[in-house]
Amino acid sequence: MFLNRVLNDSVYLSKSELAQLVSDLYMEFDPSMKYEGNRSAMNEFGLIAWFLRNKTYAPMSLIQSVMAIGGVSKQGYGASAVVSNFEDSCLEKPCSLCGSNYDQLQLMISLADKFYNLSKNPFLDRMDDEAEDVALYLASLEFGAYDSRKRQGGGKQFFKPTPLEPSAVSLHELLVRSANGTPLATLLEDYTVTLNS
């Protein structure tokens, strides 16, 4: 359902843009800088981490870094725990439709749409597995960061690692290059095409 939007319309931020988005979100919820020394004490801290994962498709390891979340290691487990705790607190699933966070979420969406052009990014928690893999993969390319596929901690520490290049990405790239006039011989040099029987 969302695969075409993720491939054609979604916007993928850079690391510096993601860090600026985090700063902007902190200022929206803490304009008096009351929590400047301890952002994790903000009521919206978990929502912000969840939003970064679900609207920008950022790797957990990058979320952990830009939000300065402490954790077991630099692998994103701390960010995963923050996101999981937020998701557990949502009374409705998917969390992007949970009414208890509606006002805060609308404020975040408005800011992200206005200043970061994220209006066409569907929420990750509404996607099927194929679209989710594409979103996580394409975002990791833009961020230059990824979540390792190494064994994870399990339980609340588990999160989906950055997938290997999904076939939908390769096929989309091949179709775009073909439409732009790339000769068939060049495409055959660059791609190995196999058919499933």
C-alpha cells in the first residue's frame, strides 16, 4: 500500500537535518529550557524518539546518538528501549493513531512537514514489511548510518536492523534508469536478473 510512496515521494533526511529536527522538537515541548540538562525527563522524550523512527525511518543507533540516549552500547539498544517503552504506553495500536498523543503528534507532524518536507512520509508503524524494509534501507543510505544485523539483545531491546538492499529498490532503480534512456546493454552489465518460476 505504501511502497510507491516510500520509493517515489518520501523524503530522507541527512544526519545534520535529523539533529536539527531533534532540537526543534525539544524547543516545541520545552521552550523555557527547563529540561536542557536532562532531556530524558521530558514527558515527550519517548514520543520524540518514536517519531524519529517512525517518520524519518532513522536507525536506532543514530536516534541514540542524536538524542544522547545512554544505553548498553552504541548499537541503539538504549533508543530501542525508549521507543519500546513509549509504544507500551500507547493504549491504541498503531501508535500513530493513538488518541492520547494526538495533540503532541499533530504539533510534531506540522513542524516536520513545514520545515523538513516530511508530509509524504507514511508512518512506519502503518506499513507492511516490504515497504518498511525499503524505508529503513533508503533512510540508512541517506543518513550514512545503519543498525547492525548482529545478534540483538531480545525482549524490549529488539528492533529491526537495517535490511540488506530490498529487491523493490533494485527494481525501482532499474526501471528509472531504463526510463531515463540507459541502454539495455548497460543495464545488463549492472544487474543480474533472475526469474522465479
